[in-house]
Amino acid sequence: MSWLLALPILIPFLTAICAFFLRRTGWCRWASVIGSGVLLAVSLLLFATVLREGVVAAQMGGWPAPFGITLVADGLSAVMVVITAITALAVAVYASAEISERQVFLGYHALFQVLIAGVCGAFLTGDLFNLYVWFEVMLIASFGLLVLGGKKSQIDAGIRYVMMNLVSTVFFLTGVGFLYGMTGTLNMADLSLAVQQLENQSLLTVVAVMFMVAFGVKAALFPLFFWLPAAYHTPSFSVSAVFAGLLTKVGVYALMRAFTLIFVEDVAYTHQILLWVACLTMLTGVLGAAAQSDFRKILSFHIVSQIGYMILGLALYTPLALAGSVFYLVHHIIVKGNLFLISGVARRITGSTELSKMGGLYKSAPVLAFLFLIPAFSLAGFPPLSGFWAKFILIKAALEIEMWWAAGVALFVGLLTIYSMTKIWAQAFWEPHPEEIEPSLKSLSNFAQVALLLPIAGLALLTVVIGLNPEPFMDFATSAAGQLLDPSDYVQAVLGVTQGGTR
């Protein structure tokens, strides 16, 4: 079991080493693709094991918990590793046609794989300090990818990105220090038991707010999100896609883990803050998107608004709401990464991402237009695609506990999302090109057409599958939400003790 839990971290690191030494050759791209394929196979094996056996845990080096390094996978961890691997494979294939030889030589594929290792490590770690370590691995790799190419806009975005993450790190480490001083442990399963014994629950609530700020920066929550739309439109489209799909979701995952396993003694206060933050995140993100006229900037602001939906489920803190958050996480990673990949192809054949300089794609590239409609409609919540079910579950959860205003915000944001997607469709796809040219996929080489469109089609198909057959995905999301609300199996797997503290 220890190898099965460690492999999703080790495989990307080994792939990164191979890609670095092969960066002067054409094999570098294929090393990244093959490594991502192996990661997907291993992640599916881990997922199947969790479905069969429940929560699984391993202690690295033979050190018993809570003293050693713990890796643990429950339903949420396992599905996030699978979605990470799917995203990694799609982006690796896409990058084989998009990333230039110079960027390959500068280490794109090595940095990309290190980033994937950091993401998998964050999902599988059972220790708060090691979560910090994986955040730093992700920060280093993502900063390298963000500034790769050295454009002025990239450097500017990179500085903002790092500065905000340094703020997050300060809050995170401060909170970690307080927690360790109060409990003597940083193992998350052990913490879930230790915090119940604390006399000063008010101080624990203060620490909880510190973690809320730290993870809120990572997740791009209101009012800490401004770094994201300033950064995500500057790097290559492969980088934008993996950032959009995965980076903020690690922050969402950390919030879901911390505020269901550790900080649950003052739910009326902490989750009320999360509820307001979620709604304000949805509103500011979608209003920002409505004001933009650049394809990637619109998508970047929509990352912010959609993060609000995920946090809404955590804030409502009911079984259905948390199931909705899990469902939304899976849906959004697929859809949002795909939309950024589509924007990259549109840029290749029209020469711009500014909507006023695009056009004619419906007539000259109907395949791309069709592939755009699937994730765009899903993001907006059209039935029967995955986004409809994700929004439906969360709105139903809000209505069940009579949070009418939260449900109203979610519906309003969905309408404005439709407006943004319609604006992209009208200007980039439906209206003729302003220079009266017909941008065509035929301008790309045969290899580029396959490498760019295959992952887009695969992700679109996955969106349709989830939408047309949501029941098994919802059943799994419900099971994962149950594990979050009742972490006794998690604690038992890691420590060998019950939630009450007996062996």
C-alpha cells in the first residue's frame, strides 16, 4: 500500500528527471506524455483500491503515525489524483504541439511534471507541514512555468503571483506554529482528536481564520483573488490550462480538508464566514468576466466565480452540499482546463485572443466550434451536461436549509456566466472575422491538428459522459462527502484509533 500511495508522487518526479535530461532531443515531449499516461494508470489503480477497501493510509519509512510522514487517500483524495492525472495527460499531449523548442530546452516539461508531483503530494499528504512543503513545490514549479519565455507581462504576473503566495505562506506557517504549540502534533488525523481536548476553543477559531486566509489565497477567494486574472492570461496556453484546472483546486481541497477534519468546533462562525466569502467570490468573479473582452481573461475571471460554488457547498455543510462541492470540483477541472486549451487553438488560427480581432470560427473551423460549445454550455449550467448537475445539487442543498439568498446568488451568477459564454461565441465564432479572412485548422500541420484537438475532444467527451450518466458520479460524491462529515474511517486508517480516541 505504501508504494501505491507514493507512486502518484514518484512517477511525475521521475518523469521530470527524464524530461530534463532529454530536453535537447525530440524524446522530451514523449517522455512527458508517457509519464503522464503511467500516472493515470497508477491513479486509477489507487482509486479502485479506495473504492474497494475504503480509506487507505501508509507510513513512510516505517515511522508510526503521528510521528512519521503519512500518506492517505480517501474518496476525495483519490478522485482528485485521478482528475490530476487526466489533466496532466491532456495537457502533455497538447503541449507536444504548442510548446516551442526553446521552451522545451528551458525545462518546460520538467517543470510541468514537478508541478503535477506537487499537486498529487498535496492531495495525498496526511500532515499539515508536509502540505506546506507540497505547496512550496507547486509554487516553485508554477513560477518557473509562469515566467518561462521572459516576456514583460509574464515577469510582472510572476511577481504578483509570488508576492501573494508569500502572504499565504506567512499565514499558513503562523497557523501551523500555533496549532503545534496547542496540540503537539501536525498529523491531520491526530489533530482531529487533539483539538477536541483543547480548553481554549476561541484561540482555535482564530487559528482557523489564519488557515482560511492562507488557503483562500491559494483558492483565489474574495478578496484575495486579484493575482489570478492578472497572471493566468500571460503564459502559454498549456500552462494556463493546467493552472486553471488544478492550482486553485488544491486550495479548495485544503479548505475542505481542514474545515471538515480539524476546524469543526465553531462551525456557526467559521462556515458563516465561508458562506459570505463564497457568494462574494461568485459575484465578483462573474462581474469581472462580464467586463472583459479577451478570451483568456474572461475564462480567468470565471475561475474565480466557479471557485465560489465549490466553497458554497463547504459553507452550507450538509451532506448534499458537500457532495455538490465534490461533484463540482471534478466537473470544473475538466471543463475549465478544456476551455483554455480551446482558446489556445483559436489563438493559433486567428492570431489573437482579443474578441474584437477574432471571428469566423464557426464557418471555417466547425469542429472547434462544436468542441467549444460543450464545455461552454457545461460551465454555464445547461442540461444535460455536467455543469447543470453540479449547480443543481448545490442550489438544491441551499434551498433544503432555506438559504434562499445563497441559492439566488448562485442562479444569478449562472445567468451572467451564460452571458459571458454567449459573448465569446458571438464574437469569436459566429461573427465574421474583422479582416474578412477565414481562419482554418488546415493552417496547422497534421500532427498539430491531432495533438491539439485530441485532448480537447477527450475532455469534452468526459463532460458529456458525466452529464448524461450522473448517477454513479453523484453516488461517489455522496460517499466522499460522508467520509468528510464523519472522519472516523480516516482517523482509524491513519492512527488505528476510533474518533473517540480508543485503539
